Amino acid sequence: MDSQLERLHYKMDWQDDYKRKLVSAEQAMKVVKSGDLVITPLPDQPSTLMEALSARGPELKNVTVSVSATSIDPGWAEPEMKESFNIYAELFIGSRVRPSMDEKRITYLPDLFSMRFKGIDEGRPESAKMRDYVFLTPLSTPDENGYCSFGGTMWNKRSYAKRARCVIGEIHKNAIRTYGTNFIHVSEIDYFVEPPVEPDLSQEEWEDIYKMFYKKSPEEILSKLKLSEPRSLRIIVDLGKTMGFVEAGNFVGPHVGLDDPTESAIGIAKYLKELIRDGDTIQAGVGRPSVFMVKLGVFDDKNDLGIHTEMGSPGITTLVKKGIATGKYKTLHPGKAIFSTFAGCDAEDYEFVDNNPAFEMYDSDYVANIKTTAKNDNMISMNNCLQIDLTGQINSESQFGNRMINGQGGQTELHIGAFLSRGGRAITLLPSTAMGGVSTIVPQMDEGALVTIPRHFADTIVTEHGIARLLDKTHRERAEELINVAHPDHRDYLREEAKKLFG
């Protein structure tokens, strides 16, 4: 079997190459040896491969596995697997493995999209392990020229595949195709795995399943669908379980437009609208409240907007469809809407971008790169945070001190890139309270809190109570700006604390 699983490159036509590389998931996972590093991608994981790797746990030792916003935990984060697998999360944590983070059974890798491969490419000794890894990724079926697509969630998959010791592709037959660099040739993949036959479901039918999970238990859904638990539904089943036991509806709701905008989101949208100008190029995060901004009409009366964003959000493609986002004045990729992923978009978005030359997808280490983003004149970033202190330090990752809720994703880079852009503005969206009335604007960060954006790059903060402009302001002036947009119930306390801190 070992000889069968050596790296193979065939010079014959790609159809024969594909057939020779087609193996079962169990065969493919035999390439993983004790001590190896295995990378799994954001966020549509190759579930068949991951389950097959987890099943090998008893015969493996000290295999390191990277996960990012995974919706699947096939058991390798459980205490009894600690001798077999070391798990770390990078970029995003997600609710599926957050309990493991809380229990310190897994750890976090603080990195950036654009810097992830610096150590590998420059031969840094501290990055030696990263030069020898196995990459597992979902792929579309090959097209007539032998090219596979990474589907609607490219992110950094192509960049990982280009550097891996071994690349194993799990075929997802419904994956969309896009323009840009969202492709890889059969000759660049070492092994292919075709999962068991999946139900032939449209994007709308998959969305209906998500909606059902939003309101019902996985068992009820499977019963209604008259199914047991086929692997094709494993991701959704796991996601449903996560929703039920961790934070119901908080992940799926925004992604399929199920939940309604909060009053604070509506208020934030009103003020944000004042800051968007005709001809701006926009980037918006997918968390709350930014996920609601398109559907709340923030951009509807604007002209010739551009789009340069890591992620999509529900309805963002309608800006192109309606002629609002033409990209006419973009200084980088004019006339094109640029993405790394359409995760966060709805079914209508996916249908519109499939094979549509108005949209291009590129590797996230290019799209989110500070240098790339800053090349867009009038670049506007719109991202969320959990907490900001009176000096302007922005925390988007932790609560209650050092408890990590999520990673920074592309926020740090896109924020700074927009801040450095000529005519650009880095906007942070923040409901003034959370958790039943606790102020999100605080005198000082809690001990151990993580700073996602240093105060030197703090720019414009929007709450439902107004706009705080921090550029060129002293600590005392920043405190005044932020107190003016804090919830009225907390302003007196914040003023008292500001006087103690800044006089």
C-alpha cells in the first residue's frame, strides 16, 4: 500500500491521472504518519477525510491538526485522543471547538492570512515543521481541462495546496466555479477521494435544511428527511448539535438571513450610511452587526461602489446586480468584485456568482494583505468588535479577560489596509451594550483581554448612538468621543473613570 500512496505525477492526459489517484478515504489517510502535521481548511471541511483520519487515532501518535472555524469534530479533540492528536485553531475558532479551547485541550495560533507562509517561503528555522504537511481540501469535479475549483470558500486553500508535501482532495460535486485564481489542476493533487453518493440537493434545499436546524434538533430533521445519518449530512448534523448545545442560532442564523436585525444594528446602519461615499470600495465582516448592513439598505442610494472583501454577507451580490457596485473607480481590479470566499452569502448570492466574470476570487493571503488592501483608494473596511477601551484599543477576540471567543480572521489586516488607503477609513461597528446591558465601551481592557487593533490604528467607531472619530485625537479626546456614543446608562461611570485616567 505504501508504494501505491507515493507521490504520483503522470504526464498522460488528466483523466487517466485522476483515475490513478482515486483512492478510498481510508487508503488516502495512510499517508499520515505519527508526528505529521495535517492542515484542514476554512470552513467547509472534507468531512469524509477527517472522519477517516480520526478513525486512525489508536494507531497514531502526536499528529498535529490545524482547524479553522471547523463545523466538525470527529473526536480528535476529546481527552482520550490527546496522545494521538494535538489540535490547534488558527484565524477563526468557531463554536464547535470553543468548549475545547475553554478547557485548554486545544490551543490557538496567532497568525495573519498574509503572513502565514512567510516562515515557510523564507526558510525560517522556527517554521521547519510547516514545510512538511499534509493538506486536506474539498474540491469540485475536474472541468474539461482538468481543473478543479475550491468552490465558494476558497480562502487560503490554494496557497496551502501549493506548498504541501501531499494534497488530498475530497470531491464535492455541487461546488461552484468562479473567475480569478480559484482553481487547481489534477496534476497538482496527489490523491482524490469521492465520498459516498450524496443526495442531489440544490443550494435552496441545503438552505432549507439549515433553516430547519435553526429551529429543530438534528434528530427531528433526519426523521423528517427519512434519513439515518449519511456522511453527506454530517457537517449539518454536527452544526445542528453545536447550535443546540453551544449557542443556538448564533452561527447559522446570520449566514442564511434567518434572524432579524436588532435595534442596535438598525441604529448603527443609520449612522454608517452617512460615512459611505459614492465610488468607495467596501469590505464588510460577516459577524453581527455588519452582517445586516446590506439588507438594511446602507448602500442602496450609493453609486459606483467597489467591492474588495475577504468574505461575503447575505445579499452583497445584489449590489452588483442592481448596478450599485460597478467598480468603476477602483484603483485595483477595476470593474471586478473581489472576494476570498462567499461564506456568509445566501443561496441567491451563490447562484449569481457561479461562473459570473463580474466576480473574482483570489487567495486570502493576497486579498486580505495590508499592502493589497491599501492599494484601493477610498477603501472602507467595516468590521465588528466585542469591546473598546477609552484609548481606542479594539478587542474582537476575547471576553471575560482572556477567554477567546474567536480569532481575528482577516480583520486586523483589512482594517489597517483601509486605514492606510488614500481616502480610506477603517470603521468598527459596535452595539453599545452586550449580555443584557453590559457596556462594550470600557475604561480599560480586562486583564488578559486580547487587542485585535492597536489604538494607533483606531479610526472611526459607530454605535447605535452615533459616530466617534478617533483619528488625531488624544487619549482624553478619544474618551470624550467614545463616551458620547456609549449607552446613556453608562456615560456617567465612564466619565468618572476617564477623569481618573486622563485628568
